[in-house]
Amino acid sequence: MSSRNGARAWMVLILLSIIWGSSFILMKEGLKGFDPLELALIRMSVAALCFLPFALRHLRDLRTSEIGLLFVVGLTGNALPAFLYAKSETVLPSAVVGVLTSMVPIFALILAWLFFRQRFPLANVIGIVIGIVGAAILAMAGSPEADRSTNLAYAGLVLVATLSYGTNVNLVKGFFAKRSPVLVTSVALTTVGIPSLLYLLAGTSFVSTLRTNPAAPAALGYIAILGAFGTAISVLLFNQLLQAGTIIFATSVTYTIPIVAVLWGIVLHERITAIHALGFAIILAGVWLANRRRAAATAEAREPLQSVDAAI
């Protein structure tokens, strides 16, 4: 990689980290005007509208069965996690939610082992165990304002979301490895996003809330930014990293997203305790160990990385 491409890759990585790491704060702001379901529906609707031209271009290249499977990809990689994250943010600090998201690659590895017969070095297995221990510590710490059972329940929502992301990664790797990531992401988002838009308008109090709640217009703006940048633009940036041939380099975004989320939490005066810091450190150490790859395995990392862009 040339020095110019290297500098460009670093810029893209930093921008991705800021966008994805800021998603949790944008959700927190969006919840000031809308409930978690409405937030998730708005986010999916905005992302789908951003991707609609790409989806229309690629639909003719897909079989009906593939479109159905891409709906499942969109459900596991976007719609379900969007709601679960929004619900968890009603209790947990954004920094905690951001670091728990680091469990995504660990669940991806577990599912790859269970259902796709992949085998991993001992260091990966140790990393998985360490990551789970860190997640348990962080879940019990949770929000200082809530009791332990509440913290565990809402941390559980985040872990279900990360499990859903892990499922999404393996679905894309197993069934769409040779398809363009733009095709996969655009069709997956559109198939879940257009129904989300219809339900938002016809099945929720979105319109009346927008008219009567003074906080709703600003909250809508935050959610629109979340959908457009946190889901749509970030896909293009991540694909740019892949096209530059920096596949291994791109994995480092797994570690920088939680850092940005924690920094946002500090800026907004969220209470971060010593137990939180311990949980953060243990999870990141586990994720690092769980994602260690031999040089010969580099090429195999391309498919799951191409699907991660749809997951955050």
C-alpha cells in the first residue's frame, strides 16, 4: 500500500470510527422525541431511502429466493438490532452499549463454529471466553442509576443485538460471498426499510408526535443523521477500505468504535465507574484475541468484513 493510500485508509478508518461510535449518542438524542420502536422505524426508513436507487438497480440480478434471504439479512443485521439498541439506551449509558457492541465478532465466531463448521486456533477460543467474562462484568455494572436486574435485562438486549449481527455476518458469508457488498446491503436494507416506513406512517403515532411533542423535530433530525450516515454513508466508506486492499487494517474499526462511544459518554457526563473500565478492558482484550488471524487466513476474512458494513 502506497503512502498516499495508507494516509487515505487512516482517514477513512478514523471517520468510520467517529460515525459508528457516535451512533449511540444519536440514539440517545432521538429517544428524547420518540419511543424505541419509532426510532428504529425512522432509522430503517431513512437508510432504505438512501439505498433505494442502488436496490432498484440490483434487484433484476437476484432470484426471488435470494431476495427473501436478503430480507432475513436486513432483519438480523439492521431492523432487529436497531430496535434492541434503542430500547437498551433508555436505561444503559451510551458508553456501556458501545463497548458491549464489541461482542459482535465474538458471536460471529461462535456461530461460524456451530453452523458453518469453521475451526479456530486456541487463542481465538480463549478470546471468546475472555470477552464473555468482560460482557458479564459490564452487564452487571450497567447504569449506576438502575438496579442489577434492570442492568442485566437491558444489557441482555444489547447482547441479543450483537448475536443478531453475528448471525447476519455468517449469512452473508455463507450465501452471498461472491455478490457485491453494495448489492447485498442495498437490497437487504430496502426490503426491511420500506415496510418500516409504511408501518411508521400507518401503525404508530409518529405523525401526531411530530406535531405535538416539542422535542420531536430535533429528535427526528438526529435519527435522520443516524440513518443516513450511521447506516448508509458508512457502508460506502467501509467498502472503500476493502477496495483499497486493506482488509486486515479494516478490522481495527472493531476496537476504535467503543473508544469513541466511551469518549462521547465522558463528554456528556455519563457516569463511568471503575467496574465499567474493567469490563471495557476485558472485552477489548477478548475481542483482540478472538480475532487473531494467521497470515494464510487473510483472504477468508474478506466475506465477513463485507457484511459488517450493514451491521453497525
